Amino acid sequence: MKTGLRIAINAQIPLGSGTGGIETVLRALTSLGRLDGDEEYVFIGHWSDPYWLKPFLGARQTIISAPRPQPNKPSRAEIFKRSLGRLRPLAGKVRRAFAPPEDTPRNEIRVPVSDGFYESLGCDVIHFPYQDYVYCKLPTVYNPHDLQHLHYPDFFPAEEIERRETIYPAACRAAQTVVVASEFVRQDVMRSYGLASDKVQVIPWSPPEMDAEKSAESEARLLPEKYELPPAPFALYPAMTWEHKNHIRLLEAVALLRERENFRVNLVCTGHKNAFWSQIERRLGELKLEEQVKFTGVVSHQELSSLYRRAQFVVVPTLFEAASAPLFEAWQHGVPVACSSVTSLPEQAADAALLFNPFSVEEISGALKRMTMDETLRAALRGKGASRLRDFSLERTAKAYRAVYKKAAGLTLNDEEQNLLR
């Protein structure tokens, strides 16, 4: 007789789609399969690329493909319009003459409603671990991750803000539990959407375990030549070129050191080049930094691991972050870190990073110089990073999520699970 839960996890993200943070989140959730127990986990993959998570799966975990979206069927009103044929212009005039003005936009954004697919999986709970959400008849767990669009609306198209402000608050209200990665985001979500404190649970993400053998293989001799890297030593910044990642101020800080102090800092930036890349590229040329700074674009996990180990330090000047994967990855590779002093980063870093004001080019440049010149500081941060990393555990993260699933399903938590959620 089955006694454990069956949990669905929405993983409809194709690999390499420019959502690196979400890919990391989904990989972390596969650690649920290593826990003792009889729970079953069904990962719902994207219809075009459902099985990229398969190598990471543990016991009692499977992947299924989501159905391919079908074109919307025409409504009865549309069918009637088509049947009018040449009479449509006249019918339109009549309608406009007698119908009241429309108060709602034609392309109104709505939270999707399940057509029965999610309910058909035979699961007790469904976890939506990133910002998309679907109304369904089963208990749900939801991760909004952050509310950056409310803090920096200029970074988002109006339609994306409208989409988020339709889905996020509705999903937060509908879900049994809302999960976030930091106390900073928890307070933000409660304040913005009027949620009760006991509905929003903090579960910090933990870094996926490194594959040491594959990382060693990635120490390719041709890596500097392949990506035309600047000479060592260099700083590393792994991040997509979103505007909030603050690449432009970082470039200006590098240029400031060169122009004012004749001090050279080489920099390597990895990550997907999105729509904001053109503005970064323009500023890179204006500052004449092409010989000092290299944007590699997307690199493989093995190549990124090699770049971490080659870097003198990692710099993370982002303006907004719910949780920073580069901090975890730097600590895993024994690399010292300098990062922003805003949003959730001080909470995550504790004393294991050199903090600076990301809005000040002067402060960024000062941090770059200190990290380059001060070996004693770098050694201290390496030790503190190793210590801070021990505060995060994939097993503990997985157990906390399992407790949330049990709570959503109305099951009683044991003492360990209650303590984890405190």
C-alpha cells in the first residue's frame, strides 16, 4: 500500500534557453531523490526538450513531457464573425453603434487554467519552482523568486510588468505555500501582496554538487585561445547581460582605475548575451577596454569550472538578487569574492565577501583594486567562503522542500521537519 506522496515539479524550461538560474534551481530539486523515503517525484519537462534533467535524477524520480501547446480554437463569436463574410464591416458598424464601450483590453493577460493535464498525473501536490503558474485543482507550492520588476520597472517592458503583476499575486494567493530564498524577498513578497507571515517560507538554495572528475577534464590548455581571454590574473563575473547585472558600471570602474591610477584589472564575463548586450558592447568600445575585458558568451559547465579556478577573484556587482549562484560557485572553487551590498547579497554572503556599493563606480573600482593587490584579504575571504559554504546543504534544502510538500498535502510534519521550517 502506498504511503508516500507523489509530487509533480514543473520543469518546462528547455536547456540553454537563457534561464541559467532556473536550470540551477531544477538541478538542485533533483536532490530530493537522494532522501530516504517513499515519495515519488514527476518532473514535467518542456515538450521540445524534456529530458535534459535525466542525468541528474535520483531514486523514485521520473520525467514526462508536457503536451505540445495547441493553437487556440476559435471562439463561437469568432466562428460567427467568419460566417458573416462580406457582411462583417456592416455588422461591425452596427455593433459599435449600439454596444457599450469595452472596459477591458482585448489581449487581457490571465493566469492559465489547467485543462486537466496536471490533474491527470496522479500527484498529491504540484510545485511551480519558477515564476510561471497554472490554476489547477491540486494543492500547489510556488516560488516567485523576487519582485525586481517593482523595484526597477525601467528594466522591464510594460507588458512584462503587467504579466508578472497578473500572475505573481494570483499565484501567491492561490498556493498553499510560497517559498523564497531569503528573508529579504520574504519581507518584500509579504509587503507587496499582503500575505500572512506563516504563508511565506524561506528555504535558501544550495549549490549543486560539483563533479570533480569532469571539472578536472575541463582544464583545457586551449581555453584562453578559444575565448581570446586577457592574460592572467583576471577577475571573473559569470552573469547574463541583464541590465540589473550592472556590467556597465563594472566596465567604468575598470576604466577608472586605468585612467586615474594607471592600474590594470583584467576581466572575464561569461553568460548569455541578451537584448541589453548591444549597450554593453557600445560602452566597452567607448572605454577602449577590448584588450582588458572579454565577454565569452555562454560556456559549458566544465569550461566555467576551469575559469573559476583560473580567476584571481570573482566580482558580483549586481543591483538586485534573490540569491547569487556565482557566490556559491566561487566558494566551491575556493575563489575569493567581492559583491554588492544590496538586496539579499549581504544575507547570503555574511562575512565571506568584500561588500561594495554597486551604484558607485568609485567603490567598485576600490574593491577591484583591493582584491587585486591584497593577497592577505584574498586568503581570508577564501577561508571564510569555505566556512560559509558549510552553512548550506543540498540535503537540508531537499528535506525542507519535502516538508513543504507534506504541509501542502495536509500531512503532519515530524519534529525534524518542523525545525527545518522554523
